[in-house]
Amino acid sequence: MFYYYFDPTYILVVIGVLICLAASARVRSVFGRYSQVRSYSGLTGREAAEQILRRNGIYDVRVVHIPGNLTDHYDPRNRTLGLSDTVYGSSSVAAIGVAAHECGHAVQHAEGYTPLAIRGALVPVANFGSSLAWPLILIGLLINSQVSVLLIDLGIILFSAAVLFQLVTLPVEFNASGRAVKVLESSGMLRGDEVGEVKKVLGAAALTYVAGAASAILQLLRLLIITGGRRRNDE
Ligand SMILES: [Zn+2]
């Protein structure tokens, strides 16, 4: 296993990590800035979420307060919209934007939006795949037997499923933000200039998903380079 420390393809992993760190620093900074800007409506994240859900005819989704910062999410399993410390009770432009984005996911779920359904189906495969792929590939690389190519292939397939999950996440996230901007604009919950600020916050958040997908693709590329090299040695 030690030769991985000298593996030049490791640079791909480092690039991926740097991209993710940069995206996460950016969303923290943009979110932080607009968390300080109070909205004219004075609505809290929770109130905005409840209004948006009702406007969409959704009455079976609970809006709850969850701990943390930027931990906001919609959980389709129990139809719960979790809003974090800086969103739930805050009347900032950023809070309303994030709340509206999470409502976008609840609406996607209610409408049976296809990419969300595909993403949901991929969750177990992606979790299982990303944790099992590397052990399989390492065993495949270390042992010298008939099954080693099979193990490597299986590892690559599992890792690809995890990459696919990241890619399917992109339309789901962009669509939720699109819905958020539309409803905030059309309902008059935010003024025009505030909608522009929400676009900046949600745009920065979307970049973290793009970074995650790019990083996953770089890792897959590295995997293909490493295992491809091994295969040529075998032949
Ligand atoms: Zn989202």
C-alpha cells in the first residue's frame, strides 16, 4: 500500500480537495454576508418555508429546527424540512433563500420530479459503492490471481455509481434553486434587489455541488489510470 504515497495520480485527488475547499469557503462567505441583510418582509426562514409549501398545496411537510450551520435539507423519507440555526428563526435574505431552496426539494418530491427519484434510488448504491470500491480495488491490485481483474472491475463499477449520484445531484439542486427564485419573485416575499442577493447565495451553494461532482470525476479518472496501468502490466 505504501506506493500510493508516491503515486503521481494523487495530484488529481488533491486538486479535487482544493476545488471543494474553495467552493465551501465561497458559500460560507456569501451566505455569511447575506445573513446580515434583513429582508424587507421580515419573514423568518420558517415562515417563508411554510408560506411556500402552502402556495404549492403541500400540507404534509413539517418544518423543523435542526442544529448547525448550512445543514439545511429536505428529507423525503419523513417529509421533514430541516432548517438550521442561521435559517429557521432568521429574517435575513440568505435565510429566506435557503428556506425557499429546501421547499424546492419538497415540491420536487410532491411532483415526482424524475432526477430526484433517480437520486433517491442511487443513495444506497452510492453509500455502499464509495465505501466498498477502494478495498475491492486494492485487493484486486495486491493479489495476483484470476479474480483480481474481476475485483477491480467491480470496484470501478461501484465507484462509478457514486460518481453518477453526484452528477444526478446537479439537476436536482439547480432545479430547486430555480423554483426558489421563481416563487420568491412571484409571491412578492422578496423585493427585486433581494431576489438578486438570493441568486448569489444559491449560486454559491450550487458551486459546492459542481465541485463535489468534479472531484468525484477526478477520483474516478485516477482510479482508471491506476488500474489501467496494472492491467497493461498483466498482459
Ligand atoms: Zn438542495
